[in-house]
Amino acid sequence: MPGALDDTFILDLTGPEAALCGLLLAGFGARVLKVDWPGATDRARAPLGADGASLEYFAWNRGKTVVAFDTSDPHAAERLREVAARADFVIESRDPAALEAVGLDYASVSAQHPGVVYVSVSPFGRGGPYGSYRAGDLVIQAAAGHAYHNGPPERPMRLSVESSFAQASVQAAVGAMIAHYHRERTGAGQHVDLSMQEAVAYTLDEHPAAWDILRELHPRHGVGRLVSRASLASTVFECRDGWICSLYYFGLVGSTFETAATLFERFGVDISELRSPEWQAKIAIDFGNPLAPEDEARLIELSNELAGAGHPPRAARGVRCHGRLGRRGVHAGRAARERPPRGPCVLA
């Protein structure tokens, strides 16, 4: 089946904060040349595999051709500018001054190639008073309001994953596709200026509307959740080998209950109590209210049984070396493939 971006070429100058953007566009059929920037630590980011390689790096850059760029080599910079001049897309998340120094900023590229779709991903957007600011995931989650709504009432918390990187990449890919559609109709390229802060703020669901319409600031509820202005009890329970999050509102009724029930039964856990009409009626009636102590204790007990009968969580290295994944060919060919080359930029 033909892809929407078949026969298009992308020059990917991103770091980890926007590497997913190129991967998404590659999924539409585009050829992507990923350029490793000098001094970047992308390859060293945890989690690491058994061979010391960054699993995140290889995950976000699969399907791309990767080359290393030596900014001290004027010939390499010249060749890279030639590549940019014939690229359909250029996506970047680098320091604007560094890009300008080698002629890969938007003004330089678009002057030679007016039809290019140039995508910039930065913490606060390229314009405005924060245009030159640097920021990581923690700062973006805080500045976008995400951290404010996560954590216990006494203090905010960031999500345990770099959600701002993923969200910014997705929105950048959407912006690139819209600009591509515009180019297909008019022949004109565009500069897609993506603010990570704005992309994350887009995920706040009803919270901005609650302030705009009702002038209400929803408080943090820790591991509970605000549903119809009713705070639910904790959904996180301690088990023998760690913690489990059981969303017993909706989680144990309806179609999502069947998913959870199948998992329990697969590991030989007796959940006849949870399948009983009495339990289903209890959850349906008490939705939005805390579980009774005896019901919460039973849920913890069932969770502990699942933890004992199931499979322990694995770190990234364990997943990489897992025999079952090897038999399924998940990592087939990984060891045989050469790592993306290091050293000076050599472009065909």
C-alpha cells in the first residue's frame, strides 16, 4: 500500500526531544537521513542494552539512515547544505546559533529552497522572549501545567517518562503534514515552529476550560482522580514485588473489566468474586466513592496473587536479552547490522 510520503526525503537534525517526529514521518514512507550532531549524548541515554547501546536511540531512529556530522570540517557542512537544498522536509531541535553557523537555519535553507517544509521543535517556540531558552522535560512539564495536575496535594510531580518529548514530536509531525498538504496545493514551503510547552499544554484536557468557563482550578488528587467533582480513593496498591495501579472505576466493569479478568485468569488467579453479580452491582452503584476497606483488602490480595503467579517486571537489559523475544525474532538482525557510523560526515 503506497504511503502518503512515498518519494519524499527528510533531513533530520533533531535530538532526543524530537527524534520521534522523523520516525513517524518515516512510517508514511519518507526516506529519512538522521544527522548525529557533534557533542550530542543521544547514544548514551538510558536505558542501555546489553551491548551498552541506548535502546531509546535505536527505537526512535529505526528506519532512518544515520550519519555523523563534524562541524569543524567545512566540506561536511557544505555537503549537508547541499542535502538540505534538495530535502522535502528539514526537522530540527538544535541550538539556533549552531544551525546558523553552518547555514542550516530556516532563513538559509529556505533562501536556497523556497519549497522546503522546515520544522523547528524548541522548548518555547523560536520567537518571543523565551525563544532562545533551553529546557528539558522537567521544565516543560512544569511550564505547560502538566506537573501541576500530577502528584499528591502537597506538591506537584513530573510524569516518570519524558512525555513532553513524545507530545512535541507528534504535534511536529502533524504540523509537517499540514504544511506538506499546503505545499502540494500551492507549491509553497512553510516554517513549522513548534513550542514544546504549547504541545504539552494541549494535553491538559478539561483543566483550561474549567478555568476559562468556571474560574475553577482543579486541585491535585494524588493517585486518585477527579470525576464529576468527586475525588476517588487511591488506585495504587503495594504488592509483594512492587506496586500496582488498579483503575477499579471503569477498570472492573464493562469491556475493560474483561481485559483485566482475562489477564488474572491467564495466571490462574481465582476472580470469581469479581465476576459475581454482587461485585458488579457494588461497583456500578458506588462509582465515584472509595472502596470499602474489606473490598480494597481483597483487591490487594488478588493483586498479590497475580504478582506471585505472573512474571516479574524486567529492566531494559532484561527485555533485550529475554529468550522468548529472541525466539520470536524481535531483535533478529540487530547484532548483524552495523551501528550507525561515527566520525566525519560522509554523504553519498
